[in-house]
Amino acid sequence: MDMGMLVVFVICLLVVPVYYKTKSFNSKNGILLFILGFSALFLRMLFFRKYPLLATLNKDTLFLSGIILFIPFVLFFAYSLSKNVNILRKRHSYLFKLLLSYILFGALQQLFFLTIFTDSVYYLSSNFNVTFLTSVIFFFTFHLNWDKELRKFLLCLIIFVILNTFIYLWMGNILPQMVAHGVVGSILYTAFSKEDQLKKRLS
């Protein structure tokens, strides 16, 4: 067992309790969260030659990967319009602001969940099935603190996580997930949550 990747894995696990204690990214816990995240990233890059990224951009499966995510996205967007089209219209400026920040934030999350955590699990276990299951559980854990308004979408979240991880491990892509995460999250928080996510995390 490689100690370097084991340290990366442990740091990723430590992120979970810190994340749950973090009310704002400007707080002490918020700073600690970033320190842990960048420490995991630094170590992951340090071992890059020995343990290359499992996936980046696979041109042969990129189109299919995009379609796999696009279909559930269209269904979710259609559902959002059917339920809360007026809210989306009233909060369109908020949606735009959220998109600008959350696409970047969502992309960073995918890098953390997949290229750092998922890779570390694979290189420690050498088993795609174990890696897949562990990664899905890890990602899902970060969203268990959703508000009551959003908890009805936990099943949708599981489907999204399964597709994300499958595309990464078996289709060799990460770009579609990086884009989809931010877009879907922005629509979700705009249409179905009353909380201002920007103020919540930055105040």
C-alpha cells in the first residue's frame, strides 16, 4: 500500500467533518477546508507520474458521455420549469450570478471528488467496483445536510453521482461532469431553495 496515496485518502476523509462545521468560507473552518483541499491536491499532483489521472478527456467517448448527462439534465430542467417557472423568471438575475460562481465551484468539486478522492481509492484498492461504490458514497455524504426543500431530490442526486462516477471510471472523461455539476446545482438552488447560497457561503 502506497503511503502517499493513503495520506491523500485520509485528508479527503478529514474534509467531511470540517465541511459540515463550515457555515461560511470566510470562517476558520472555511480556511481549514481550503487548506485540506489544496493539501490533497498538492499531494495528488506530487504523485502524478507514479499515479496518473484515471481520466481526463477521452475523445472516443466524449459525445456519449455528454449525452448520458444531457438527457437527465433536460428532464430535470423540464421538471423545474413545470413546477417553478415563475420563480425562475423572478430570480433569473440570481440564477445568472449563481451560474458564474457555481460552474467554477462545481468544477472544482468534481476535480476533488474524482481526480483526488476516486483516484486515491483506486490506487489503494486496485478495484474499479470498490472505487465506484466508495466514490458514490463519499460524494453523497457531502449532500446529506441539504435543506428540507431539497431532500426530495436525494434520489436524483444518487443517479447524478452514479452517472458522474461511471463516466469517469469507465468512459475516461471528467469535462462533462465539471460543467453539468454547476449548471444543475444552480438551477436546483434557484428553483427549489429559498436560501441565498452566495450569502450563505461568503458572509
